[in-house]
Amino acid sequence: MKGTVMNVRKNRKRTDHSGSTFNSFLEQEGIREEVEAVAIKRVLAWQLEQAMQEQQKTKRAMAKQLHTSRSQLDRLLDPRNISVTLDTITRAARALGKRLIIRMADVKAKRA
């Protein structure tokens, strides 16, 4: 993401964003969806790590329970890696006695 954001910034003219919302700034820069995806993944990775710590479950034990490699588990726990599938996150949550809940919400109407 960092390289993408830097390339976008270099190729754009300076825009005065004073008075605009953070969301409108992200939309104007064309990076809102990517930033939201990273934010969601950071929260999920943090929650999985917290549950592992609470249960004193090592990465090795967790990888074995998920029938996967330690490097794959590291990708799951990497807050910047947004390419992890919902199935993988769901299996990890279940291995920790948790359940993944996803919901969609309406986009709020734009303010005048």
C-alpha cells in the first residue's frame, strides 16, 4: 500500500483539502477502499493475536491446529497483508473459540 500511496501523491497536483472530511480526502486520492481494507485487517490481526495470547497459544501450535505452515500463519497475522481469505480468517477464529461476524452497512449520505 505504501508504494501505491506514494505514487498517487507524486502524480497528482496539490489540492487544498482544508474543510474537507478525511473520507472525502481518501476518495479524492483514490485510496479509500484500500485504506479501509488495511484498517479492517489490522483489527482482525490484532484480535487474533490477543486471543492467542489470552489462551497462551503459540504460533507453532496455532499453525498446527489450522493444518497450515507457520509462514502462512504469519501472513494471516500480518496487519498489512489484505490478501488473506475469509475462509482462513474464519478457521483461525474458530480455532480460538471465536466467530467471525461480517456485516454490510449503508454508506452515509453526503453532507451538504
